[in-house]
Amino acid sequence: MSRLVIVSNRVGIPDGSARAGGLEVAIRPALKKSGGVWFGWSGKVSDKAPKPATTVVKDDVSYVTVDLQKDDYEEFYNGFANRVLWPILHYRLDLAEFTRRDLGGYFRVNEFFAANLEKVLEPDDIIWVHDYHLMPLAQALRARGHKNKIGFFIHIPFPPPEILTALPNHERLIPALGNYDLVGFQTDTDANNFSRYLATEVGLKSVGQDCFDYDGRVTQVGVFPVGVETEAFAKLARRAVETPFVRDVFQSLSNRAMIIGVDRLDYSKGIPDRMNAFERFLMNFPDWHNNVTYLQITPRSRSDIQEYADIAKQVGEAVGRINGNFGEASWTPVRYINKAHSRTALAGLYRVSRVGLVTPLRDGMNLVAKEYVAAQDADDPGVLVLSRFAGAARECTAALLVNPYDQEGVATAIHRALSMSLEERRQRHAVNYRALMRNDLSQWAEHFLDTLAAPPQPMRMPVRASVRR
Ligand code: F6P
């Protein structure tokens, strides 16, 4: 059997020295099952000359990491990846700050990754590259002569060509994805957007279902929505409610209903809009005053980037305004916390919350939404209020789906969720839980890797310039 080599910007090194966020949740079970290599950035920034990669081995997995130089960190990570690609791929052209220097840094770090990765590669390794930081990595590896099967999965949204073409030098970057054998997306919409880009902007010909001819090689496009480990998370939540931490939080509510939001501090998560919607809810439904507590857990992220500092200020001000206007000596409507919490703590908090409020302005999938559903007590479940612009909305169809830009609508949905009958809550939860079970995380990696290993689909139709119907 071929060895699995995972490549991503962040690596979840098991000694706790580096974490990889939502991506880690998705990848970890696949590596646990098959073993292999996880290659990427150590999370360290150095101003000395580049050192050789460091390897940590644990449970059949080699974690191979490299440090980034200061310029690399600025131009590649803060610059092109997070000040250009992140906003554009989240449909926020207004926030993109393109410079040629950052673009150069982005390609340079992809070259640097390829140069270090090839030192550990074997000819029949299956390579699975993750996320927007590493779009040109396969091109860099192919240029070095590597013929391995290489797959790419993008965890975040992929916008239509009408938006993507506003990215300066998109014609250098996006077609480079054709060097992968398989390019995977969270939703049909994302995959269609990519196929449409290949057909209309690059003029690639379709050579079978969801397959394109790229310089004589076949690139396949697929949809692989990331799931969660549903039953394991449900079990964790059942146990977590008994921990002293969750008990303390629950007791501190004094019988008030809890609403929970958990997001990285990122403008794509729509936290200021959500605060405004909660404020609107308190204005429109005064019966809930003193009867509800909204807990928003928001670890800080990418703090070197101005837009992230701006969003931190906006959210802090909104929380202060709401608590100042509506709070009482014995009641704080919003509890706002920037500390990261363990999975166990979150699982328990989800289970004791009457409402899960997940309202990103745009999100590839959003695993908080799925974990909230998995954590509920099926006999007395809470209600998920979910943005229609999160990938999870395709599966959690029985959530209260909202438009996060419509604050009145979100306010009404919060009221509806808090007032919902037990019977309706059970019905909605059962539908969402079944959807999670149908697309459990255990099958996600297997499905992607089986598709990558299989020969591309045979030609089913005459060659034409667009494939996905
Ligand atoms: O896919 C988006 C993502 O890479 C997630 O894996 C992770 O939760 C988040 O972004 C981490 O961002 P950063 O590595 O910039 O802290």
C-alpha cells in the first residue's frame, strides 16, 4: 500500500507545540488510520538562515516541519495567503490588498516547501495537499520531476470566475491547480465555480465526467464535504457535561437559556453582524431580558493583520454597547471570551446550550455547526441557527437557516429557536443528525483518497468546453 503524505501550512504536532485548527480535525483520523507523513510549517518564524526540516515521530506518523523566514511569514502567510487569497476566496474583494512582492513570496515559499518535501518523498507516495496556502505546490513538484498522484483539497469557499478574475495574476495561479490529479471542494457550488473557471478562463476541454485535459494529463474535480466524527463527538459531549468546568458554567446561568457562538476572530465569521442581530433580538423580544445568556467564544487570530485588529475592536465595542444598554447588576447579556477552549469543554458547552448561533458571512463548511448538532441530547436538543452561506447549510437543512446580513431575520430566528416546541426540536435535530451520520468524517478521507487512487472516469460524452451540469 502506498504511503500517505499530507501537506498543509499548519501541522498539528502532537507535542502541542503547533495546532492546525479545523483542518486538523479533518485530517487527524486519516493519518491515525494509515500512518504516514504530515509536512508543513512549524509555526516558528526565524531571522536566521533556513535550517533543515525537523522530524517528530509519533504513532506511525512523521511530522516534518520547516520554519519560515521573517520575509516569508510576512509575504506568504500574512501577505498573499491571508491579505489576498483569504478575502477574495471569501468573496471580499473590498478587503484584498495585493502586492507583487507578496505574490513573489507566495510562490517562493511553495518552492521552498517543494524543495524540502522532496527530501522525504518516495516515488509511490500519495500526496494530499490542503488549502489555499499551497495552490502551486503540485506545479513546483512536477517541475522537479515528481510523478506521484497528488490531490488538493480546499477547505474554504471557491468563488465564481466573475470574482476570481479580479485577483491580479489569477491566470498564473489558478490554472496551476491543473497539476493536481484531483481537486476537491466542500460543495457543488465551489466545484462548479472552479470548473467554470477552467472552461471559460483557461479554455480547458472536458474529457469525461468532471475531468479536464491539462497539458495531456487529466485533472479531476470532486465534491467532498468535510464531516465530523459524529458518534465520538456525541459521546464526548455526554461525558463533558459532567466535568467541573461545564457544571460551573451551567450553574452560573441561574436557569437562563444559553446561546453559544464559537468562531476564530475573523471577518468571514460575521461576528459584528451577529452581535447587532442579538441586540435587535433584545430590542424586539423584551420578554427574554434576564432570561438568556449569549456566550461568544472567539480566540484571536492573525493579529498582525490590520483587518483582524479592526474586527477585534468592532466586536469589543458591540459587546460593551449591548451589555451597557441591556445588562443589569445581576445579568450580563453577552459573555465574550477570547481564550481558546479544549474540544471537551466545547462539546459540553454545546450540549448545555439551547441555541447554536453559527452565522458566517461565508464559510467553506463550518464544523462548529456540525459539532453543535452532534453534541445535542436527542431527547431534549437545542436548535441550530445557521447561515445559508456556510457549506454546512447544504447538509444541516433542518437548522433554522438565516441570511446573516438580515439582522431582523436573525433576531427572529433566535426568538423562534428559544421558543420552539420539544417536538419540533426533536424532529429538526433528528434530520440534521442523520445527515451528519451519512457523511461522517471517517468516510471523508477514504472517499477522497479512493477517488485520487482510481483512474479518472472514462469519457462519457463528446469533448466540449464545460463539464459540470
Ligand atoms: O481552512 C482554513 C484554516 O486553514 C483552518 O484550517 C484553520 O481553522 C484556520 O484556517 C487557521 O488559520 P491560521 O492557520 O491562519 O491560524
